[in-house]
Amino acid sequence: MRILAIETSCDETSVSVLEIRGSIRRPVFNILSNIVASQVKIHAPWGGVVPNLAKREHQANLTLILKKALKESNLLISNFQFPISKQILTPKYQILNSILEREPELLKKLTPFFKKYKAPEIDLIAVTSGPGLEPALWVGINFAKALAMAWNKPLIPINHMEGHLFSVFLKKNRKKNLKFKIENLKFPAVALLVSGGHTQLVLVKNWLKYKLLGETLDDAAGEAFDKVAKMLKLGYPGGPVIAAEAAKSEIRNKFKILNSKFKIQLPRPILNSKDYNFSFSGLKTAVLYLLKDLEKKIPDFYNRKDLILAICVEFQQAVIDVLIKKTIRSAQEYKAKTIILGGGVAANKELRLQMAEAVKNLKIVPIFLMPEMEFTGDNAAMIALAAYFHWQKNKKIGGISKIAADSNLRLK
Ligand code: KG4
Ligand code: ZN
């Protein structure tokens, strides 16, 4: 079967086609396409994602990205049955008009697309329905509903965080021949899902069976990286820039001296609390006070690259310490046979290295899974893969009219 997936929960517009062959017990997956268009440049001047700008960009780009994804999958076939103009008047297209009533931009782009191309050979459409930015989610949902209606295909809503969880299995199709299987997963598993909007520790009891063990009480881990980078005038998104600063080798030797001379020490919020929650807003405030103090002491503080580097190292380590400690403790308590790391922050190399090390040091070493770098950020391939498992479990899908954006959608 082939699944077409759409992801627009934040600032990436993505469409993917996943092909599944083999038996139900041993499915073999192949990512035929996974197009991701980032809006980073558009949001950068604001130092964070602006929901309405994100919505506008998704509206402007979705049809083009769909076309690219279908073309790359060899599924874009021209419709030669002209003239089609009459078809536009059929009831189906009238429904389409009503679905896209609030998305005139999408309607304008999709109508000629439907006229020009045949319904592709796919079996299922999947779309992220939450959590995420509501205006952004709605564009993807309305777009997916329009495709499902026009092509007469079932539509399945998928939780974005579940997508990040499944991202650990994805393998890039480099030469159109790299297929992958789901292996190496034993239950129970604990999954640390860290993104720009969420930080969650999840117990995975079995396929699609979750219990949320803890989450952030305020800022998400990625959000903390973004906000601290902004304070340090390093740009957006903050995760990659702070990680790059912290990785500069020259600081390693100087770090200890700077650290003690300027008291660059940051707290590890709720590191020892008995629950599995996180809190990063206090850490952000601690950086703010540290900066105020340093600005007073050092007039050209923002030109002191060594100090900025030292703060990046300390901040990154503070986040990593908390994330790892709580993950490892939950793995011990629940006797996890697998530990999963996923989400945009899973691109952080130090986090990857240190988590792998911490897992290795456990008495009974569980399997450790994290996504290939390419699949750490938002992408539609992970949504397609999660959709496959839901489809196998329950092929009776409710009406598409019930599918709605839920910015706080929870894993159950
Ligand atoms: O999952 P994601 O792509 O989008 C959301 O669902 O939010 O995560 C984006 C977040 C951003 O906050 C970004 O700063 C962070 O992931 N991020 C990183 C790194 N690369 C991206 N955080 C730390 N280190 C990185 N290397
Ligand atoms: Zn995400």
C-alpha cells in the first residue's frame, strides 16, 4: 500500500509518500518521497514562529510540495480527459468548495491541480491533527480533507508527537532501493520526545499504547534553546546555533577558568523531583540574570565570544543533564527494554552522545533508538509511518468531517 502524509503543525510544510510491501507481520517500508520546506527564514526576524505567517506559508506552498512529492514518487500522472471544466461543477467539487471555503488560497491552487492530474495511486491519506499551532494545523487538515474528498481516499488524523516517536525507524531512500523494516523494538519502552513546542516522557506499553509519564510545566526544551539564543543575540532557531557554539573546541580548555572567574553556573531545574516533569523557564530566567550581571561587569560583553561560548556550553549541559537523568530514572522504574529519543532537539549531538553513554551504563542495557539526523525535525514521513500502524489496527475510519485541529492533542 502507499500512504500520502501531510505535516503542517509548525514551521515546516511537508508531504511524503511511504510505500509498504511484504506481509503484515514483516512489512517492508520505502520512503518514495519526503519533501520538507522550511519557513525558518520567514520567522527568523521575529526570533520565533509566528502562527499566522506559518499558516500563510503553508497555504502558499502545499500544492507545490504535493506536486513535488508525487513527482518524486512517480505518481504524478497528467489527466488527458479534457475538457474537465464540467467536472468542476459536479457535486464532489461543490463539496470541495465548501471544505476549502476558509482556505481560498488553497482552493485557487488545488482546483487547477485536480484538473491537470489524475488521482494518484495511493491507498490512504494521513495528516497531523495536533499538537501544534492551530492555524497551521488547520491548513494541513483542510488540504488533506480536500484531497481525500476529490480522490475518494480514506483520511486518518495523526498525533505529531507519535510521529516523532516513529521517526526513529525511518531510513532515507538514497538510491531508491534502501528499504527498512521495524526491528529492534521491545516493550515496555520509554520515549523522550523533545521539540520546539513539547517535552514529554512517554511510557510505550505496546504498539500505540501510551502513558504520559511527565512533560514540561512551562517552556519546552527546544523553546528554551530558541529563547536563550535570542538573549545571546545568536539568531533563530536557537538549538542548532547554541549547539554549534558549544561544539567549538577552543572553549573546552578555557571553560573551567571562565566558569569560575565569571560564575557561569546555571541551575538544573527540578532535576531531583520525584516526578517525570520538566521545567525550563527558570533556566531561561537564570540565563537572563547571568547576562545582566555580566553586562554590568563587562562593558563589551556581547563581543566577548569566549564568554558567549561558555554560556552556551553550560546552558546546553544544564538541559541535557535534566533530560537524561529523568529518562534514565523512568527507564529503571519501568524496566524499559527500549529507550527512544525523538523530536527536533534530538538533533543535538551532545544529547545524542551523552544519552547513548548513559544508556550503556545501565545495569541491563536496553535497546537505544534515535532518528537519523534528517528525520529529527518535522517531516511527513514520520506521520505516514505512524498512520500505517493505526491503519493496521483499525481500518474503520470515521467520517472526515470529524477531523479537527487540536493544539493540545495528548498521547493515550
Ligand atoms: O520537532 P521540531 O522540528 O518542531 C516542533 O515540533 O516544535 O523541533 C524544533 C526545535 C526548535 O526549538 C529547535 O531549536 C530545536 O528543535 N533544535 C535543536 C537542535 N536542532 C533543532 N535543539 C538543540 N540542539 C539542536 N542541534
Ligand atoms: Zn515536531
